[in-house]
Amino acid sequence: MTQLAEADFDELRTALEGTVLGPGEDGYDDARRLWNAQHDRRPAVIAQVRTAEDVSAAVRFGVDQGLEIAVRGGSHSMSGASSVDDGLMIDLSAMNQVTVDPEARRARVGGGALLRDLDAATQPHGLAVPAGMISHTGVGGLTLGGGMGWLTRRHGLSIDNLESVRIVTADGSILRAAEDENADLFWAVRGGGGNFGVVTEFEFRLHEAGPMINYGLLFWGLEQGGDVLRLARDLIPSLPPTFTVVPACLNAPPAPFVPEQHHFQPGYGLVVVGFGSPEDHAEVLERIRTTLPPLFEFASPMPYVALQQSLDEANDWGHYCYEKGTYLEDLTDGAIEVITEHVPKKTSPMSAVLFYRLDHAYSAVADDATAFGGGRTDRYAVFAIAQSPVPEMQDAERDWVRGFWDALQPHAVNIGSYINGMADYDEDRLRASFGPKYDRLAELKRKYDPDNVFHRNQNIKPA
């Protein structure tokens, strides 16, 4: 393991307002822990930064010492890229402040904030940023890769609602990037991942959402999978953007509203979220249950923050996780055949397949307006997620995901996928995801990070 001299630790401690931790020190093991238990990494040094100036000093230190640099925000990187063995982890978690201007409908969000920090600050004003679906996700990593969730059909991706960023580049410079300043860098960080620097602050536009929404979950057995997916195919595109419906292949939860005989049983669900009137939501639920009566259902108004936290426990820290994703233009009969063949083959009750419908506000953004890869035509983003409570189960689940992904490819838009859903680094898939944007991103990488200091990500190599 890389050993830094005490003088090196002293140098970094002197340069930072935040805390510096080394192996064996109190707090080191907690600070290096990652959400995905699959990855157990031991940095030579952890810089728990508090300001953009701290980040700049840490980057300069890492480069001067020849240390590989990892950036930790919410630590949800499926690939474990937010830590590093023998290198420098820049831990942004103390930079979790969120300030809201409800009149201007703007929020300034620290680079280490979690979605729950963002929601806690915006929801008292009945406002929200379109973001992800798990509240302990980091705002930073989610946003830099695109950011999709419950509000995507209505207000687009997280990056579509970004006004500016404050970013530390590979030479330690602290820059503002927006449409009117460093516009090329602003284009790149909207979908290009963490390749271009460490974002210490995001400025978002806010939208009315909540504080109450309408929620519904309907569930069917494995044998009805084809019927459920065909129902979703017909229903979802017909709904206005005030609705988000997520088809899911999952095991029934052991919740009070689930009859005991269905606890943990595999099947298919539709999560129906309505941001409009309760009457409109009830009408859609009635349309579903009349077409295909479910085994059970649950429907209730709930706070938007509860919706944002509804998947937290199922995706808690300490599980062994792996993921592959792709895009489908539609839930075709061929794709449904593959899905219904492979879903019963999973063995962990925690593994799942989710389908996000991307249309309306998502498709209204010009494809070349941001670096986001994959295209802006109407489609489904598919996420096959292996999740196990113990490591012994994970090899089989990983093989299940890979086999499912391979079988789905003849029906996919291309071999590319949402970069936030890539657990493996695969340059061919990355190039396919960005398409013709890749070369432009590689040129910008050469401009802002010619030595590829920030490569612990879905890495775009400098041209």
C-alpha cells in the first residue's frame, strides 16, 4: 500500500479547512465505506473537504504526489469509482448545503448533497428539482450523468434544469461554467460524467411539485408478465406528463398491504405516480385494474418526500450490487418475450428490472444541447439490477444480469446505455452511448484534463 510520509499529511492538513484521514485513524474506515458492498477500497489518504478552495488544494496535492484521485459524493457509484486503493479520496460529503430562493425558483446545492438534502430544502416551498428515485443518492454523480426519475416526463433530466456549476478542474482552477461563461465546459458536464472536474456547487431551476402526490402500486404474478408489459406499452405513452408509471419486475414486499401469501413472491408491478388531481389518478388505476385485475394493490396520497424515499430501504447500504442498462424504443413483443423468459431466472429476491419511460419533456430537448448520450427520442431506459444480501449469491446474480442484457440487445436502440447505470467500464459501450458527441467530449477532455486526472468514472480519454 502507498505510504505517505507524516510530512505529506501535515502539508495537506495545513492546506485544508476540512479533515484529513489516513489508514488506522479514527473515522477512516467509516469514510472509506461505499454504498455498494461489492467494493472495499483503502485510500492512502482521505480529504474531507469543506470548500471549493479545499478541493483545489486536494487536487493539486494529489497531482503533485502522483496519487490516483477518486471523488466521493453520495458514494452510489455502482462501479465503486468513488474510492480508490492507495490513492486520494476527495470526500465531498460535508459540502451538503442547499440554499433555496423560492421567488426566483432557484436552488444552490453543494457537491456533496444527497437528494434528501435537496428535497428537505425545496419541499417546504412546494418546489423540486427533477432528480433520481433514491433519497440517499448523491446529487453530484446523478446529475453529471444525466439524472432521471419521477419528474423526467414532466420536466426533463436533472441536467436540463441546470443553470450553472462551480467546478475545480485538473490544474486546481476554480471555474464557473454556464451558458454565458465557459459554455463548452458547461455543455460537457451536462451528461459527460465526472470527467471534467469536481463540481462543488450546482445551481438548479425549480418546479412546482408536491408537497402531496398520488401513489399507486399494482402487482401481478410471474405468469401474467406478458400481459402486464403489453398493458404498460399501451397505457404509458397515452398518459399526460403529470403521470409517471414505472413497470418493475420484482418480488412483492412484506408490507402490511400485501397479503401474506404473496410476501417475497416474484412478479410484475406497476408503480403509478400522479402529480395532478386525485380524480385523474383514480381514473388511471381503475383503467388498469379493469383491464388486468391485480393480485393486490395499494393506493394513497403521500408526501413527495415519501415518494422520494419509497425505494430507500430496498436499495440500502451494504448490499452487493451490479447493474447493466440499455434503451428500448418500445416494449415490443420480441423484447417482452426476452423479459418474461429471463425474469424468473433471478435467484435473489432483492434483484429487479425497472423500466423508465422517457418522453415529453425528455424528448423536447435538442439532442445536441447537452453532452447526454443515447439520444432524445421517446424510449424506455431499462435497468437490470442484481442485488444480494451476501456475497455468495452475487456471482449468479451478475451472470443473470449479463445474460438478460445480452438477450435484450437485438431489441435495443444500440449497445449504448445511460452512463449512470454502467457497473463495468466498456469503451465500446461508452462510445456507442455518446455517439458523435464522443469526439467533441474527448477534445474538451484534452482542454480541461489533458493528463486524465479524473479517470475514475465512465472515462472519456483525452483526444
